[in-house]
Amino acid sequence: MNFLFLESSRSWGGQEYRTCLEVNWLNGHGHEAWFGCDPRSQVFGKAQEVGTRIVPFAMARRFDPLTSFHLWQFCRRHRIALIKTFSSKDHWLALPLYWSGIPVTRSRCITDPIGGANRAFVFRHGCSRIVADAPVIKRQLVEENGIPSEKIEVIGSAVDLSRFHPNRDKQKFRSEIDIPADVPVIVNIGMIRPDKGQLTLVEAARTVLQQYPEARFVFVGEGTGARKLGVRLREAINRYGLSERVLMLGYRWDIPDILAASDLVVIASIGTEASPIVLREALACGRPVVATRVGDIAEVIRDREHGLLVSPGSSEEMAAAIIQLIGNRELAARWAENGLLLARAHFSFDQMMEHKLRVDREIAKKNGTT
């Protein structure tokens, strides 16, 4: 099959990275796939670094007849069987192509309400299928927006188990940033934005460091847009005098090595996120987690079996959970082993892609585009 993936987002994050990996996987497994994004976006440059086959399209506006025409030309030239959209603008730009007979799917990976009647319309009448990252998204779309249940396919996030595993060198990253082997390292990975809860984690870090002053917190990720939250986060760290013990590293490609060096991973999200990829990555690397009860987290892992679940936005609960895991290495190791078994059984990237391909083939066959 031939696929065109579209992403209008200007910022680079987990969703955009996973999209690149999906395009690369398809091209490596006998299919033809392209990733269309705006050449002025951060996504375009990062996708090049990942080695993804990209094609530039202007995606600054939701309604752009010229861009829609260029998309149609591309689909005709390359005999595209299915278009995959991931954000609002690219979905609207693909709408004329859907109405012209080219099947379109819309991915949904956040729990924010989809908005007014116009946006509900494009989900209901502007795509062949909705691919939801988590059951909570499907429930929301059915109950709040009246979208037929059969139109929504739930396919959870997954990771490359050949890259994310517990046998990586645990000292490689620690040596780079000069952290001894016996110092507790707590890692948070994600875009620096309000819904990710990094400010809550900084508050929790203050409490943890009072009891474990030798510990180190590591934030991996960059801010979006004007990156004001990143500035606020750094200001809070400096204001509390934690700059030597709370490190902000920006974006990194070596996430498996960072996870290998960690003692635990904290997911501090307070909303929006439905199915955090870093949760699967941490479990696949054999790391215990402290995570908030957002999205599908409480459906994926069990509290006190794979880690600890805390209330979103509660720095007190988060600090207590981190302290418990730092202070009880035997318990943390047991929960980490449980998480590793879970990841190996359910979070294979290959299995996820095969599931998506079954859905894609069904859609293409129904529309006669195979």
C-alpha cells in the first residue's frame, strides 16, 4: 500500500516522532509512505534527522485550496491508497480529498474536548476512521460528540523493544553528566508545556531533595511556541536554589540511554495526554514509574504493581511516591520487573503496526484504493 502521512504541527514531540517511526517502518516492510509537513516547522528538520521520507506542503492555514490541490496532485501521482492525518489543520486540508474519494483516517492522542460543531462535523463526516490512542478517547468521542462507536478504532502506543530494554549501559549517560553510580536519578521526559506538569514536579523535587539531597532530577524536552514555560521552569529551579541538582537538558536523541541511567521515571502530566509513550518506554527499560492518573495510565498499569499512581497536580503525593521508591530499592526493582513483563507482552511496535495495517487494508479495500 501507498500512504501519505500529514502533520501540520510546528513543534516536535512524541506524536511527531512516532509518526516518523511509523513512516520508516512502512518503508522498511514493503510499503511506500511519505510524511507531509510544513517546511517551516520544527517537525520538518527533525524528520530529516530521523531519516524519514518527507515532502513539503504549506500548512499554515486550515483552509488553503492551493495546498489541498497540491495534496491531490501528489496522491494521484503516487497512487496513494490512504491519507493519515494527525492534527486539525492537516485534517481540514485533506477534507476535499476525502470527499473526492481518497480514504482519510484521523488519529487522536489527546483527551482535550474536540471543540465546537465544526470540529465535531469533521470527525463525524470528514474521515473514514478515527484511530484513538486510548479507550478514554473513544468513550469521550462517543459520549460527548455522538460519533458512532464502530467508526473509532483504539490502538495503543508501543515502542521498539530492540532499543528500549534493560540491558543498555547504565553508566554511559551518568558519565556524561558526571553523576556517580550510587546517586538516585529521577527522570522526566516530555515537551515543556503546561499539561505535562513539570512545575508540579519541581515542587515535588524540593521536598525529595530535603530528604535525599544527593539525588538528581533530569528534565528532557523542549518548550513549544515561544517556550515561555521553559523559562518559568528554569526560573523556579533557580529560585529554589536547585540548579545543581535539577538539570534541564533540552531535546535529546539518546532517550534509551537516559532511561537506562535512571532509578525511576516520573510522568507528571495534569491533563490532555491520553497515552504517554514514555510510560511504555520506561517499563520496557525495566524502570519503575511514578505517574499521575491521566489518560489511560491507570488502565495500562496497576498502582503498587508496576509503580505508584498519584493525583494530577499534587506535588505532595508525587514527592511521597518518589521518596518511597528511592528508599525501597527492593520494592522498586520488583515493580520494575512487573512492568518489563507487561511491556514485552503488550507494547511491541511491530504488533502495533500490524494492527494498524489490518485497519488500513480494510479501509482501502472498502474504498477500492488498494
